[in-house]
Amino acid sequence: RSAHIAAVLGGTLFVHGAAEERALGFVPSMQLFFRMNSADVVRSLPGTREGLPLHEWVDALNGFAAASVAEWLAEPRWREDGTRGGEALMAYQCRPAVAAMSVVVTSYVDGKNIPTPEALEQDLKEGLPKCSDPRSAVVAEYLLRGGVRRVVVGHKPSGEAPATFRGAGADGCGFEVISADTNYASESSADKRGASWCEVRIRLASGGGPGSQTRLRGSLADGAGSYDFELPALGRPRGRPSSGDALVGRQTSDGWWIRVLLEAGASSNGGSVDEEPRYLLSRGRGRGAESTRIH
């Protein structure tokens, strides 16, 4: 009853899956049913709202969720016509039922990494993309109009460290996406996570000014690497220097994503000492991925 579908805190949008372009500003009808629906059908249902600005959209989406839960509590059993209370909320978390106009079931991960443009075009299910595009200028512009420069999600496992995308943003002052689900980080451990954990911390500028900054902290699955570092601050005027690692969240020319900056020193599982910081890099497609560590 207390859960929200979306939340905006200090210039950051938190959702489960992704800030999917076709979902922005859209709130479904309470008459949306849990079956395959075309986008035209979804949009035509009574009470559907579209084109809402960011904060109004977030409030309306959470209101839709609350109304759906209340309806389910009042009518939790299936009706004779095959429908049930709260069914619209069930449909919202089902890609074919809501024609992918949802922030719940899309993701920013393919092969445990930020998806490539090819994956966005080719990796389909029920004829709809599995992934959302963190590079979307439409999304960055929409969010910036509401004062948001950062999206933080979970939903789909991103390997043993957060998958991060950093771009210039709609105004050149920064935009970032962080997908921080480390389930299934380890193939060898019984819990499929190993020693992997991650924490996403966001520090707001004093006095409510521009320049919120992300700090990523955690450990890799094998216990042989930990990280604790900041990304460059977002929202600072162009040309104004900022502390933080400028490489994480970028992709190399040969397709490797720079994932985290590992700390120097002895490994946490008693391995050899590495006196220099290292980067964890990875790339992948589908369910497969590979990683490496470089200085």
C-alpha cells in the first residue's frame, strides 16, 4: 500500500525498470486489462492520460497504483467475466498488455551491460523492445524540464557492479543512468551473488544549488576487488571543473564499458597486493558477458 511506481528525489528519478520513452507522461486507464493490447487500444481506454509533465506524471502514476491496490483489496477474486480488482496494475507491469508503455518491465541492461544500439533494435519480445535507450534525447529533455538529470533503476541483473551510462544531457551539463541490480553476479556461488554488493549514494549540493553527485561503493563477486568513488557532479555550469572519475560510464571504441574504479591495495580475499587502482571493464549481449580488469 505504501509502495510507489516512481519517485523523484533531489533531481533523481527512481523507477524499477527504466525511464522508457513511450511511457513518459503516460498513465493508464483503470480499465486496462491483463491481455495483449495494441498501443492504440491502450491509449483509447477511458481515463488514460498522456503528455503530463514530469512531477504531475509521477504523482498521477502513483495515484493510479494506489487506486489499483484499493480496488484489489475490495475485489481480490476473479469475476465471472474473467477480470479482477486491480487488474490494471497487473497489466502495467506486463509489456504486451501495456504495449511497453511502462517504467516497470523495460530495462537498461543487455548482456549485463548498457544495451548497444543493435540490441535495442534487434532484441524484441512479443514484437516490442526488451530494453530502453539511455541515449534517448527525448527522455533527457523531458526529465530535464522537470529538474531531473539522473535515473536509478534495478530490475534486471547488471553483473557484479552497477551498469552506468554517462552523457552530456540536454543542456551539456550532464545526464546519467545507473542500473544497480547485482543478483546473479556469481556463477560459482550457491546464492548466485557471491561477495558482490553495491550501494548508490547521491549527495545534493548545499543550499539546494546545482551539482548533485553520485558515489558508487561495493565489492566484486569474487571478493578480490572493492570500489568506492564518485562520478563527476551533474548540473554544474559547462567548463566548471568537478571532482569524480570521468571514465566510468563511458564505452571504449572496441565495445567495452568502463564499470567501476577498483581500489588499490590488498584484495579482500587474501589475494595478491595491487598497488595501483584498476578499472573493471565488461561487454556482453543477451545473457552472456565477459569482463576484465586494467590499470
